[in-house]
Amino acid sequence: MALTFETVIGLEVHVQLSTNSKLFCPCPTDYIGREPNTFVCPVCLGLPGSLPSLNARAVQLGVKIALALGCFVSRVSRFDRKHYFYPDLPKAFQVSQLGLPLAEKGAMPIFLGGLKKTVGITRLHLEEDAGKLLHGTPDGRLSGTSFTRVDYNRAGIPLAEVVSEPDMSTPMEAREYVLSLRRIVRYLGASDGDMESGSLRVDVNVSQKCSDGRVGGRVEVKNVNSVRAMERALEYEISRQREVLLSGGQVYRETRHWDDSNGVTRGTRGKEEAQDYRYFPEPDLPPLVIDDSFIRAVEKDLPELPWEKRERFQAEWGLSSEDASTLSERLDLAEFLEGTVAHGASRGSAANWVKTEVLRILNETGLETEALPFTPRSLGALLAKVDEGSLSNTAARGVLEIMGHEGLGLEEAMRKAGIVPGGVKGDLLTEAVRGVLEGHPEETALVLSGSDSSGKKRKYLQGLVMREIRGQAPVGDVSAAIDRELDRMKGFRE
Amino acid sequence: MSREPMDAAAIASAVAGRECSAVEVVSASLERIDAQEPRLNALITVLEDQALERAAFIDGQVASGNDPGPLAGVPVVVKDNLCTRGIRTTCGSRMLENWKPPYDAAVVEKLEGAGAVIVGKSNMDEFAMGSSSEHSRFGPVSNPRDPSRVPGGSSGGSAASVAAGYVPIALGSDTGGSIRQPAAFCGVHGLKPTYGAVSRWGLIAFASSLDQVGPLSRSVVDAALTMDVISGCDPRDSTSKGGGFPRFIEGALNPYVKGTRIGIVREFREGVLEQPLAKAIEDAALALGESGCAMAEVSLEESVTFGLPCYYIISPAEASSNLARFDGTRYGLRMDAQDFVSQLLLTRGAGFGDEVKRRILTGSFVLSSGYYDAFYATALKVRKKICAEFDRAFTSADVILMPAVSSFPFKKGNFDDDPVGMYKSDLFTLPVNLAGLPGMTVFTGLERSGLPTSVQLVAPRWQDQRLIKCAAVIEKKFGRPPVACGGCI
């Protein structure tokens, strides 16, 4: 019988927390693109005599993520020192949390083609980042490294490490997990979640269970710098491990590095020996005590979570699974949508407009939602007119375009678009119809004669009227006005 | 101005009252240093120009009517493991031989803020590891009471500076007795405050959970004065706690101790001490009794039995971690090499002395997987038992009276081939660090040999004031520590 395999995947994600200062010192955190070693102080350089003091905001953000992931937040957690010698590690130990992490035992839902799956969260702990090594040569070439420099600007940046249970079994699930976690931390304002800049770093653990009872060693894959790289690394690693097992070999527990340009993982050591980090409790930091009132305060500050929004958009608003997913992806967009509804738009048209027009304008202008020249209030008011039929979709789109690109308010934009307050009706509408019919005697005659059996000519005329009145009347009203005018003309003839 | 050095309180009031200038006081201090240093080697760095400049600044403050602070013009010495901005801070090690910190230790800021003038950085056992001040890159320190003997350690340079009359006050650090043992050996007072009472910001760590900065002085009033200046919460040291302390100077000036229960430690009665030191305990007890204290007997059996092994697991463990950062990359000694690991090995090999290496090896071993539970985890449990034993003792006593040391200062070179023998000289002081308690060595007199006797007082956490009061009572009886005769010109 052919052997079958089951893949077991667990992820460790390092989330860089969006604090203004580092985890243990007042140094600023927006180090990207800065001159090396300018955002440093005795503490993050690990100078003799310096001592850490914990950043309360980092704790707050860590607790926020933990609560969003349904974790149990430890009332007492502790920092430990993890020792290893490396030039980017200023104190030769990293302050992390081993024995008593900030939070444990949570879960996060992920959605695969509309199906929901829950992935367990083992733990979330706080730790400090290390510096960065810059390899180079005197002449600027990348290969043939002749020196290494260290930049400690990143040293001491606060990280939350989120460790999942080994609950995933496909690269696609791992992908959804990472995207979902990224969505949450962005929703919470806890991190920018940007993988390319290293704000979100993923270490992958993957192993195989063989149908003959053999279990492959757990392989940790590092250096996956994008969601795509992670999927590719997993695909590669899964087939590599299966081949080893199929050929009767053994998969060793080891750490491998993803080589993105060659699309392979490489073992780092011939034989893995467990590194001894000589962990022990950090004596410079007292135990971190978190009381109920702190947790309640963070809890109060939690927004509706992305999957909750998504489910509500589907169940209560009746949006499709796809629309619900798109519109809950970004908190700013979801809030824009809900604001638009709160200001008079129907859920359906607001959803339609936000996912198409608003997103398009955001992409075109490169603005953040808060910076858009129109607000949920003005969009809501505009869409209310569409919903009540006093404005056609096309006309409203024109108005929004003017609002979005010229930065005009609703009233002004409508005026500029030639829109009449209250819409075109009564005599104005009759006049417009009459003008069109008189201007197109051939088509009008055809329609009157009854030979426009397909209704094509009549539609053509109706479109012309709509254009004439800039869409400022419901289609039904326009149609009725045309009927009335045609009847009147018939009357004249008979 | 007399040739006999004044104490800090007298200097501060004389300078503030314009009876003498800070420049005069500091000049006199520098002269004494100049004369004695060739023999004592108590200081690694003498800050002549800076000190005189600073003294002139203090005089300017006085002249312009500003409050010059409670330590106005008082020359002080700080141990060379306390960071001083722009002034080399060596820890007595080759590793930091030329390191100039970019910042001041909290206690240095506070001393200077109070008007004190730092005249020197004191010699010490390398990274504060040792009990004799012989293990220094800068050579051994001599005991001013008998230069053939060691001054104790690791704050031996600070103790010698005070005993020799360089300065009325010096700061030391105490991890297992490094203030109290040299104070006892040099015949001065030395206080190790409650763990957390004084900020460790800028104190180069030996064992973080045990280290504490404190004063050495020739008068209890000066010790109190210094404590009023240096104690208090510092947000930069998360293990420091809010004051809540009364003004120590009040306790020193009005040492009301009536009804205070003095606990005599049973285990130290039976022949473990040199006779004059045992007699010092009895005499001190009598003096306290005369002032209305009640006597009680307490037991510290576990602390005496298990304190030493417990300490020599926990302190090297923390030291191995704290000293791991010296890799030659960012500061201090760097031995050039082709790659990081070679640089690391060469630098650490050349930069650290034998005693430091011994403790790093011990500490790395007790923390390594497979040995952690047997050593480090067990030591933590023992530490808890020692704390509990002190807590029990403090149910029947308010202050414990015990020896600081079991012997007079030993001859230089005595323990060259017996590091463990040297470790044993901290037997009576290190349990106090393990329990985080305040402890104080109080001078009780000089023997005919010129060597000093002393006692140690220990109080519950945050009751440092009780030590000051009892010390003041003892001082009233036995007199203040005199400036070392061997140090007089």
C-alpha cells in the first residue's frame, strides 16, 4: 500500500510593537532609514552599569494582542535572560520570557474559502530585538565580505512573539494564519505588520507523520521574509521531508534556512545540537504584575475584531463572503463603511461604493482614509440621494470624483457637477424630455409608430434624457415623463 | 584649619558658613592623597584638576548665596565600579582599563548634586570579586592600619581612603560583604543599605540581585548624611523602591533606642571568632543595654551553614551573565582577530583576571542545562530559607548583633593559593545580601596592635534607620574611628 503523509505546521511570529520608545529605554523606535547607531543609549547598547526599565506601552500592546487572541493573560509574568554570544546582541543575552510568559492558551479563527478553522495559540511573550549586522567590502561590493559592521538602532525594539499550536496542515492554512494575525495587529494598532520591513517575522515549524507510524523530526525554517516565501519554503520542505521518509531515511530535528533566490532550504549545521541558552530570571526586572483593572482598561479599548466584523457583515448585512472579507480586511476601511451607513447610506450601496469607488480613490491618490477629502458623513449623504432615487449612480460617481480629486465639499461638488438641489422633476423634467424628443424627430417618430418593437430606440431616448438632467431623477420618473410626453404627442396627431 | 581631617558634617557647615573654602578642603584632601598613595594604592584615578574646579564652583555657589547642599565641599571617593561621565571607570580590570562612561551613576549625580566633590576613584578587586583588594589590574591596596595587611575587599580602596583620612566619606558596593568586611578590616563604619534603597543605575553589576551601594565613613552622622543624599527610588533602576525612609540624620543625632530588642546570634558564641572580636560583641551589647535595649538570643544556623555555598552559586551565576557583554565589540579591551569568536576568546582571555574567570566558569556551569536544577534552582530555594530564617529571628529581635568578620585583616598574599579560604571571610556578611537586609559594620576600637575591632548590625528590610541609631549608641561608647596612625605624616 502506498504511504500517505500528514503535515504538521506550527508558526512562531515575531510582531514588532508600535511603541514610541524601545522596550527597556527611552530611545525612539522609528529607526528605519536612520544613520546607524544614532538611536542608542547606555541601556540598548548594554553599557556596563545600565539597567532596563520596562515600557508600559509595550505591555499594553502585548496584552491587547493577547486578549484579541483570546489568551489568558498572566497576572504575574517574568522576564528571563537568554544567553548567546553574537555581535548584534549588546548584552550577550536577550531579555525574553521563558517560564512565565505574558499570556497563554488562546485561539484565532482563519477562513479558507469561506470555511472557518480555529488555530490554537500556545503563548505570547515580550522580548527585545537585537541589532543588525551589515556586511560589506571597502569598495561596496556585496560578495567577498571583508568587514562586518553592527547597527544597534534596532536593539531593544519591543517584540511580541506569538507561538501557535501545531494546528495547521497546509501552506495555505499557514498563509491564512499569518494574514489573519497581521490583520489583527493592524486592527489593534499594535504593529504595522509589515513583513518586508521586518515588523512581522515568521519562523516555520514543519514535520511529517507517515501512515506507517513513522514521525519525522520537527524542522524549523528561518529567513522567510514574505508570505509568499513562507508558502514556497513550506512546499519545498514538505516535499523534501516526504522524499526522505519515502526513501527510508530519517528527518532530523534541525534549523534550516530558506534560500529564496534558489527556492531551497539549507541545513545550518551537520548535526543539530541543542544550544544551551542558560536561561535564568532577569534579576534587574521585578516580576511583571498585571491586575484586573489594567486588563479591563485594555479590553475596553479593543475594537470589534476582524473576524467578528466579517461574520456580522455576512450575517446581519447580508454581504457576500467575499465582500465581507474585503471590507473587514482593514479597520480604517471597515470604519469608513460603517460611518457611511451611520450617515444615511443603505448598507448595500455603502458596501458597494466603499469596496469600489472609495478603494479606487484611495489607490489613485495614495491617501490614508482619514486624509480623504470626503468623509463618511458626506459619502453617506450622497448615497442617501442615490438610495432615495434623486440621483443616479453615474451622477453620484461624478460628484464623488470631484470631491475626491478636487477636495470640494458635497454641496460644492454637486453644484460644480451641475446638480439641482432636490433633483430634476415636474416641469423641469418635462422640459428636458420635450427637448430630447424634439431634437430627435426620427427616433421619436419610430417609437410613436409602434415599430420600435425591441424598445431600443426608446431606451436610447431615455438615456439622452438622463444625460440631459445629469441623472438627477429616478429612472422610473424619467420613463413616466417620456410616456406622458409621447401620449401628449400622440394626442396632437390624432 | 587643623591637619586632622574633619568629618563631612563639619566640612559642609564650615563651607556653607564660609569658615573655610571648599577649595581649601579639597586641596588638603589631595595633599593627603598625594602623600599616602605611594604606600596605600587606594585610588585608581585621582581627579585633581576636576576636583579643584568643582570645589571652586561650590565656593562660587556659597558666595552667590545659593544653597550649596548638605555635603557642600565634602571631598569623597567613589569605588571604581561606579560610572563617572568622561572619567575612566575600570572596575579594577584590564577589560575596562581605559573605558570612559558617557554617563554618571545615580549615586554620583546625587553626591554631586548635594555639593560633594569627587577626588578619586577607588581601587578594588576586579569587578568586585574578592575580599582583599589584591585582585586588581592596578595592584593591591594596603591597609592603612598596617600596610603589610590587606584592607579587605572588594571596596578596599574606599575603606582605606576613609581610614587614611583622604576623605570623610567614600562609596563602596556590597554584594556579599564588600563594604562591611573592608570597613571592619580598616577600622571605619560601613553600611550596606536594604536591597533597593539606593539606585544601582551606573553601578557596574557583579550580581544584580545582591549588589547595593553604600557609604563608608568615620562617623555615624556622616553615614546618615550620605544615606539621606543617596537613597530613594530611581525610575532607571526597577529594583529600587520609594523612600519612605525617615531622615537618617535625625536618627544619628538622636539615637533613641530604648526598648529595642537586640538579637545576639547563638551560633557565633562558640569559639569561631578571634577573641577580641568576640569581646567586641559583648561590649557592644553592654553599651546598647546601658541605653535601654533588651537582649535576646536568635539563631541563624541555616544562614551560617548554607549561606556560603548558596552565595557562591547565585553570585557567580549572575556574574557570568552580567560579564558576558565584554566581547570587545562595543567598548573596553579589544584583541584584534579575524572573526568574532576569536575576538571574543582572545579579548576575554586577556581582559579578565583569574578570580573573575573562576567565577564566570562557575556561574556558567551552574546555569547550564542538566545542572541548573541541582545548583541554581536549589540555591534559590536555600535563599528563600535564609530569608525565612531572618524573618523568624526578627520576630524576637529588632536588630541583630553579630560579627562582621571572624578575624583581623590577613597578610597580603595569604590566600593566593586558597580561593575558597578567601571566600570564607565573607561568611558573616553574605547571608545579609542573600536576604536583601540592611547591615552595618560599626567600629568598636583599636587593639594594641593597631588593628581594629568591630561589630555588625543587621535589621529587617527598610529598617536601615535602626542601624544608624544603634551605631550612634555604640559610637558614643567607643568613639569614632580615628584616622589611621600609619597614615599620619
